[in-house]
Amino acid sequence: MNNKYITNSKFAWFIVKFIIFISFANAQSSEAYLMPRQIYVGDIAALVVPLPAAQSNINDIVITAGSENMPAHPDIDFHRIALEQRVTGSRLLIEFTPFIPGVLELPVIEIGDESFTELTVTVNSILDEKAQPILAGPASALAMPGTAFLLYGTLTTVIFVLLFTFWFLVRGRTLIKLLIEKWKLSRLFGSIRKTEKNLREGILNGDDKRIIIDRLSD
């Protein structure tokens, strides 16, 4: 009778320990919560996974950055993972920093003799809360006062310079030559008028006719 009672007690205790172990090792992210409750890309946050109470207080098991047991994720940096086992209630504490928005599934967390899977966190975009899985587009540039005038004025000046250069290459040199010839002719006519005036004054003043003829010949 006593042996049967002991056997049944051991079996019942084994079933209880097995259920506790299964619950402890396969805690789902639905029971977990974030600190703070809402996190954004680049925030340092902590995922807290409540676990069944331990039979006795056990020293915390801690994994820090750089440890071989620290899990790796391309979009998450893990800073510290701690397994706290208390008679009043145990918990798994995961400190991390996400770098993309959306629902992120954490890699398998192995700490002590336990393994935790299917843990997920929701990360919000700091730019656009309405579209969590996708980052918001870049903000449009602010136009400074006078930017439009400066832009269009510069374009107009460049176009004018190009047109003037093309016109100068086609007809500008010929026109410049014509202007130089006209300027030379105007100087020649001015010189002739001046000479004629001097000759007339010389005749009126009674100058020697030979001198007047020499001037005219020149």
C-alpha cells in the first residue's frame, strides 16, 4: 500500500514537473510584454517573458554582448539576456535594439538549460506610424525664399550666353569687321573736313598759296 502510494506520488510529481518544464521552455510571445510598451526603430527596449515560479531562488543566468551564446539577428542588436528564477515568479529578460520596423521574430534564445522560441516583437516606424512595416519616404526639401528666382535667373543667363556665343560665331565677327570699317571711314571724313577747314582759314588769312597747295596735296 505504501509502495503504491509512493509510486503514484512520484508519478504525479513527475507529471507536474513535466508540465512546468514544457510551459517554462516554450513560453510564447503572446504572454510577453515590452518595456516600454511601444518601441520605435533605434530604441533600446526590453522584452519580458513571464515564466512559472521556481522551486527555490536560483542565481540569475546572464548573457551579455560579445558572449558566444548571444543570439544573432541581422536587424537586431542584443545587449543583455537574463533568466531570473524566483519562487515568487520567474522571467526571461531580453534587452535589444531593433533597426527596422514591423513584426520581428527573435532567434532561438538558449540560456542555461532552457530554450525559448517563437518570440516576436512589434517595432514602429519613427517616421510613419500608420505604415509600420515600411519606413516613410524622405521629407521634401524646404524651398528658401528667392530660390525660384535664383534658379530661373541662372538658367536664363546660361541660355542667353549660349545663344550669344552661337550668334557671335556665325555673324558676330563679320558685323565687328563692318563696324571697324565704318569707324575708319568716319575718322577719314573727319580728317578731310578738318583739313578743308584749315585750308579755308588759310586762304582767308592770306597765307602763302604754296603752303596751301602743299597742305592740300598732303
